[in-house]
Amino acid sequence: MTTYLSKELREGLAAARLAGLKKSSRLRVLADDSFYPVLRMWKTGFSVDAAEAAHLRGLVDLYEGSRHLYQCLIVAAEEEGGEMRFEFKRSTAASETAPLADYSRDPEAPVGLLARPE
């Protein structure tokens, strides 16, 4: 048995692997008003398809579906196997509300306001 694979077969396998990663991941990165699918994510960074988004850098937003997860400052690390890897310089979890620890809250304050019927 031989372990030799032709160039076309290796490229086909790499393309199929990238397509599988794109389909299985719900993560995406928003940069310059464009979304790019995230192939893999780990504690210190993530990877995207090198053909689509090799130019990313700076401040980006990471989403899972429509939910905003992180605001990140990124730098390009390396390209390997059709994937461009990026490392986080800073990664801040996104929140829908302001942190409550920053403000003193009156215990008797109303929870919400009701509009007057017209």
C-alpha cells in the first residue's frame, strides 16, 4: 500500500475539510461591516478561511449566530492549511446591560416604567 496522494487529491481533501468546518461552526466575526465564518476558536484566538479574510486585524466582534459574544483586538499569527490564525491581544465579553457593580442602586427604585394610556 502506498501513502502517496496526488496534488489534486490533497487540495480536494483540504477544500472538503474547510467546507466541513464552515458548515459546522455557528461562530462568525464582524469586521468592516462584513461577516466571516470562524472555522475554529480556542482560548487565545480563532481561525478563518485564508482566502476570505486574510486581511483582518484590529478591532472585531465575535458572534454565535445573532448573539454578540466578544469584542476583540486581534493580530494575524500565521497561515497554515488554508486557515488564517489570529491571536487575541484583548478579548472582552459583550453584555446587553451596564455592569451593576459600577452604580449604587436604590433598593426602593422602580423596576420599570409603564407608559400612560392615551
